[in-house]
Amino acid sequence: MSTRLLLATRNAGKLAELQRLLTSAVRGVEVVGLGDVPAYPEVPETGATFAENALLKAREAVRHTRLPAVADDSGLAVDALNGMPGVLSARWSGRHGDDRANTALLLGQLADVPDDRRGAAFVCAAALVTPDGAEHVVERAWRGRVVRAERGTNGFGYDPVFVPDGLELTSAELPPEEKDARSHRGQAFAALVPLVGEVLGPA
């Protein structure tokens, strides 16, 4: 019999990514999303760090569903802005999830910053929480730089202005499979998989 693991998201891409990683690594765990469980009020992301927000969401998912849960929080930390937008990435312009406005504001703030000081990192914290109170958090970063104009259509958020170290393409110009393998979330989910295996895998 399979164990159900809730990934606290409605993002189909995230769900497919974690399902793919777990299927090849951990037997007997079925990953489901928020669309597969009864609806519950989702907690505001009030944490000061990515890890705090990931834990908030995972704990809330466990509380409402009694299933072991994974949640993640991620964003862009820009060196010249002292690590901002950070946890405010999705609402940097004041409206949550307005990618175009967020990116336009960021590019405006960096307009006078020279190319050699435009370093940044996408950061993702992924948390695993179980009904018996066990909690694990992993955090991974994807270093790169912010370019001056958007390029590519494969990503979302700040992907069109982020060029990873060692590459010339933006994150939004990479094929989805390559982005998944390299990205902050791909790295964090991959690091979480052995923990899922330890906690939920066959005895």
C-alpha cells in the first residue's frame, strides 16, 4: 500500500517535478497536491526567511490533512539590493504574483548598477513535516546574475532576467528539463528525496 505525501502547492510543474524525483528514488510514496485534498485556508507567508515560510506552509498542510507534507518557498536574492527581494519576491511591486510589475521594478532599481555587480541567487527552502511532528528543511541556491532585459518564455517570475553562472541563456531560455535539473528548487527537492525515503519509505 502506498503512503500519500502532500506537496502543498497548486503548481502542476512543481508537482510533476517532485513526483518524477520520488518515483525513481522512493518506492511506495504517492505525491498528491492541494487539488487532491479537501480545501483548507492557506496560511499567509509571514516568515522572515524562506525556511520559516516553507515550514509554515508544511505545518498547516499537516494540521488540516493529517498527511505528511512538503512545502517550499523560494525567491531571488540580489547582491546589490542586500539580498532583496528575497522572501518578498512574489510581491515586490506590491501586488502578489504580478511577474511583469515585479521584474520591471527590479530592473529599474538595478538600472545604474554595473554589470560586474549584478550578482544574484535564486534560493529555495523545502520543508518536510510529518503528523508525528518530525520536521526537516533543506535550502539550496542557484547563483547567477541579473541581465538588463527579459529574454525567453519558458519560465515565470524573474526567470527571463536571470542568467545562471556558467551559462549565457536566461533561466527562461533553458529547456524545462534542464532548468529543473539545475534550478534551486530542483536541487532542494533532490536533497529532500533521501529524507522522504528515510521517513516514509518501506521499513
